[in-house]
Amino acid sequence: MIENILWIAVAFMLLGSIIPKSFRPRRALSAAGWAFFSIHWFYQPLHYIEIKDYFNVALVITVGIVCLIIAYTMLKEYKDGNISSPDITTMATSATALGSLFYFPFAQMEFLNVWIIAQVTDNVLWMLHLLNVPAELTAWNKIALSGYQVEIILACTAIESIALFIGLIASVNAPFKRLAAAFIASVPVIYILNIIRDVFVIMAYGYQWFGPNSFEIAHHNIAKIGSGVALFVIAYVVMRILPELIDLIEGVWLLVTRFVQKLFYKVVGNQ
């Protein structure tokens, strides 16, 4: 059920991105895509609550709310015919559609899912052996160290972050040279840093660096903070190469904050 909603969301977004701008209803199609996309994100906390990853619980709920705000804004733009310049909502729709089109096949198609997880597992094991760490492969996607086993899942491949940057870069109208430079500065770097992150988590858990809660501390806290800092730096570099992205990010930020402010004043004013 949720997989179908996901593909419906991507389909509506793609239609809204490729249909000529002169066709006004395309904004309504994009709005529908964002609305369906929010359903996907609001469904995700169930998984993260099960694994006690409360950071991602808050994150996916926030993303779901942002999707609804963009859906509302695009529907209002369609009805009023009042579109900002630059067209932030269309830019955001194109970036999201392209990123989703890259990511969701890995999430939904088993052969791609297995391939990328196996690839990352092999790379992590190779790096552990390079560091003379006596880790061993206990299954196609499981690595054990000192009797402690870690399972590599799709979230351990950084495919979400890679898809995000691919979507952002592909949505920008810029010379190929700058697009290629932005790609090189982000996608391969994210992949390599993610391998290092997985190696750190396995070593911290296997050697019990932080006591009985080593996995939770290493994975949910330290690795999360490290990944956040790394993505921030990478995003900064990419925006230096593609300053066009600044308009997109700033525009989405202003769109969301203005909506929240208006909603707040409306609620307060009615009290």
C-alpha cells in the first residue's frame, strides 16, 4: 500500500515538472504529488520508533509537514495564479522528483536493494581488514566482530543522501562542467564517508568502546552528528559550485517559515 502511494507521488511530481509551464493545472498535479509524498513520510516514524531512533522520528515528521506546506502553497498558486520568481515550488518539485526517481528503485526493487547493500557490506569488510580488524562476514549483509554482529541495511548505504544531492544537482540549469564538479564533490565523497561511518560503528560495537550501549551511542548519536556535519560541509561546497541552489534552499526555508508565522498569528489572533 505505502509503496503504491510513493510511486503515485513521484508520478504526479514528474508530471508537474515536465508539463509545459503554460499549462496551469500542472501545479495542481505537483501539489497532489507533495500531498501523497507526505503520507509516505508520516508512515516512517513507525519503523524508527521500533528501533528507538528518535532523531529520525522527529526528522521524518518534520519532512512530512514541509511536504504538506509545499502542497498547500502550490495549490494556492494554482488557484490564485500568483507565482513567485524564481519559481521555488517548481524547482523543489523537480529536485524531489529526480532524487526520488533515483532512490526509490533501490528501496522497492529487491535486486537493486540487495546489490547496493551487498556492495557496501563488501566495501566495509574490505576497509576493516585494511585496518587489521578481525571482522568476519557471517551472512551476505552481516559483519561480526568479537561476537557482536551488525546487519547492513539500506539506511547504511547513504543512498538517501546520494539521491538528495543527485536530485538537487540535476534540477539546476547550469553548465555541464559545474554540474560535474558538484557531482564529484558530493556523491563519491558521501559514499566513502559512509563506509568510514559503518566501519566506526562496527568497531565501536565489536570492541564495546562505550560499554553495553556502544551500538546506540555510536550509531544513533556519534555517527548521526558526524553525518550531519559532513553533509553540511558537502552542501556548502556544492552551493559554492552551484550558487543557483542557494535560491532554492533559501526559497523553501522562507516559504515554510512564512507559512508557520501566518499560522501562528492566525491561531493567536483567534484566541
